[in-house]
Amino acid sequence: MNQGKAAIKMSPLGIFDSGVGGLCVLREIKKLLPHESIHYFADSINCPYGSKTRQEVLSLSRKNIEFLLKLDCKLIVIACNTVTAVAIDSFRSEYNIPFVGMEPALKPAALQTKSKKIGILATENTINGRLFKQTLEKHATGLDVYIQPGYGLVELVENKAQNSDQAQSLLKKYLFPMMDKGVDTIVLGCTHYPFLTEMIKKVTKNRVTIIDPAAAVANQTKKMLIKFDLASNSQNHPLFNFSTTGEKKIVETFIENTMNTPYTLEQINI
Ligand code: DGL
């Protein structure tokens, strides 16, 4: 292996999201790939992306990617269903770096459901995307699928209000109608929603199975690192660095609930 390749293998994985949601994905990646350094970028000042136009999502995400590329990230995980739905195809042809994106976890939900009725909570942009429609066609034949945009949920998470009365009443409003139809499995189609898991369990009285794709995305990241010969072979302690365009304090709380290793966090404008 030449010097260049050895250095690239030591470079960090880049992960970004419109905010703190992607930390759920980071947690799984860190578990599965304990020798990888990570740079996580949260664009909280511009969050939510879920109802923005395609052009806005493309241009904000491009900035996030350029930022991570300046830090020499060797692979980028788009830990945001919305950006994946709107823009991953464009980015794959635009940049010379591997990307891993989020996929709606319909396949595991189809395997799991007994009632053959599943519910999906996601942002508007994710629901309207081609990827979502393709995944539905591929994995949801023979199932009744209830699709619900999670208006307002991302904002609640970004404001650390995931255990608030407001979160409870929004979740009741979104989940009760599908449960009345017999849904027994709910797919979390937005990386912010796993932070609402406890509230979802409470509201549904533990009567539904919650499907979160984060572990599958970590597996896909590992496969891509192997495929492109990019996996770190260092036994040194990996580095964890975070940047946010929003308030440091908020991100800090989420990081500390996600991992207990040393890290740096900076507030930036890009
Ligand atoms: N975490 C993003 C996602 O998975 C949230 C989208 C938003 O910012 O609205 O879609």
C-alpha cells in the first residue's frame, strides 16, 4: 500500500444531517466501526430541511459536503432521509467520493408485521421522493401502508422537547389513526425520530414494533469502506469532532446522550 492510501484510510468518516437526528446513525457506526474517526456536521440553523424546495436542500447539502471534504473525509454518510431522497443521486455523480444514504426501512417492516399493516412516519420531502416510491413498490406489495408526514416533530427534537406534552399530542394525532386501522409496525423514516422512541412507546402503550434503519446504515457503511479499501487499520484511539451551525449547548446534550468518549465541538458558519 502506498503512503497516500495509508493516509486516506486514517481520514475521518464524514456524517451530516440537517441537525442532531443523524447522531442516532453515528451511534450505530461508532459501535460497528470502533477504529474509525468521525466528523459530524449538524446544520441546525437551517433545520428543518423536510419541507424546503429541492433547490434549497441541494444547495444547503452541497455546502455541508464541501465542508466535510475540506476536512479530508474519505466517505460521507448522509444521515438524513430527506437529503438522501432529494439529492443523493446528484451527489454521487458530482463528487468523487463514496456516499452512504438512508433508506426507508420497509423491508424489515414487511418481515416483521403480523397484521400486514405498517405505518411510516417521515418528512414531506422523503415521502415525495422517488426512492421512497421505489422502496414501497419493491417491499410493500400485499401490505397496507399508512403514510404520515411528521409535521413539527423535527423541530421539537431540535429544541430538546422530545418528552414534552406537545410531542405527546402530535404523536397521538399521527399514530392513533393508523393504529385504529390495525398497524402493528411503524417505520421511522427520519433520523430525528428515534429520539422520540420513548414517547412513541408511551403513546402506543408498547403495542407497535418500531423500526429504525440506523444499524442497517452502519452495516452499509462498513461494506462500502471494505469495497473501496478505505477502512482504518489503526489501533489508535479514533477522534470524534462535531461542528454545528446552531447552538452548541443543544448539540452537546445530544452528543452526551449518544456517546461517552472525548470529543470536540465547534460552532461554525459556512
Ligand atoms: N433528520 C432529517 C431526516 O432524516 C430531518 C429532516 C428535516 O430537517 O426536516 O429527514
